[in-house]
Amino acid sequence: MITSSSNAQIKKVQQILKKAKTRREEGLFAVEGVKMFREAPAERIEKVYVSESFSAKEECGEVLAEKGLDGPGGQKVEIVEDRVFKSLSDTVTPQGVLCLIRMQNRRLEGLLKTKGTPLLMILEDLQDPGNLGTIIRTGEGAGVTGVILSRTSVDVYNPKVIRSTMGSIYRMPVLYVDSIAEEVLPLLKEREIRTYAAHLKGKHTYDRENYEKGTAFFIGNEGNGLTDELTAQADTLIRIPMEGSVESLNAAMASGILMYEASRQRRNIN
């Protein structure tokens, strides 16, 4: 049992939780809680840490067995003294289980090779972890086939993003690129995937366009919106109508509206 906060494994987990650079170098990210552990792909689980008190519960043995893991103290499972485990937790009331998951390397071509019609979210300089997590979770529900982010966006493996996805992080393909304009747009045009930028100057409201074929939505930074460069390269500018004095919506809310409109249209043709 690990009883010290200065233990090398504990220090490594703390760095993975705190620093995007460490996560990238290790190729690992941390998830916490029973639900997130249950949904984790067994083949990607690197290490599991359980608190001393949780290890004594019958539920602990059950959730470990679901992943084909030995009980507490097994090869991939470390028991951690409650006091030390609390120093790892990013939540007020730790559930007693935290695990390290291997990242997946994605390629743009892979995101476009989907069984159905591509439906992509392209996010430029998105900064709020909750927004990104909500977009990923909502995207899975709406049938989005991939999320592409500019390198300047928040890290998808930030613990706050992970929590907001509620498990969708395991299933939604996510890719970072250095330049959306140079790396992504040429390939989208080649595949005849039409691009729509959510913008206040949109000619039509979002529900007057057709998203039944390959579609990509552009969503910009929470404070500044899309850059002029990316806006100019979108095939179509669309807007979400507003009543009252509201000028714009939260990025996750706007994304959800667009994703589910595309989903609605596609259900109607099946």
C-alpha cells in the first residue's frame, strides 16, 4: 500500500493531473470515479489506484473484475492510503478510484473515414474546459463523427474536460492541428464536406441550411469568436436567431443547437 505523498507513482499521477506537457510526454491521462472507470476501455488502462477504504468494499472487487483486473494489490492495481489518495483527487468527495488511460493517436484521414456521413465540429481557440467537455458529450449524442481543435485550444485531457465528457472522451475521436486553414480545409474540400461558420453576420439562420451531406461546423473562441481568417474560408456563414438583448450564446450551447439540427435532418432522410 502506498502511504506517502512523496511516492514516485503519486508524484507522477499528480503531474499528469496538473500538466498538459506531462500528459503528452507520458501519453497518459487520468480519470476519476467509478462511472469513468467502468466505461474505460480495458485495453487502454495503464494503472489503477484505489483508496484504502474503497478497496475494502465489495464494489471495488466487482468493478476491477469487470475489466479483467486482479483485486486490490494486483499487478495493475495499487492501494493508496485515504489521506494520500485525497491529494490525488480533483473532486471534493473522492469515490476512491482513479486510473491512468493511454491516449489514442488520431489522424485527420481517420476522422473522415467514417461509416456514415461525416459530421465534424471544428473548434478554434476554445478555452473553457466545461465547454469542450460538453461539446464532446453532446456530439456523441448527436452523432458527430469527430472533433478537431486548433493547437491553441484547451487540452482535451484536462481533468475538468474529462469530467464534463462523462465518458464520451473514450469514444469521440478528437484531433489537434497546428493550422485549421492549411491542414484541415483542403482535405474537407477534397471530400466535399461543406463548412458552416456560426457567425453573427450569417446570411441565413442555421435551420435554413441543409446538413444531410458531409458537414463541418466552425465554433470560435468564447470571448472573440472565430478569427476573420477562418470565417472568410467557411463555405457558409450561419446565425442562431436571438430575442431580447442577447448577442450570442455560450459556445457549448451554440454547438449543441447546430449538432442536433444536423442530427434531426439526417434522421428525417432515413
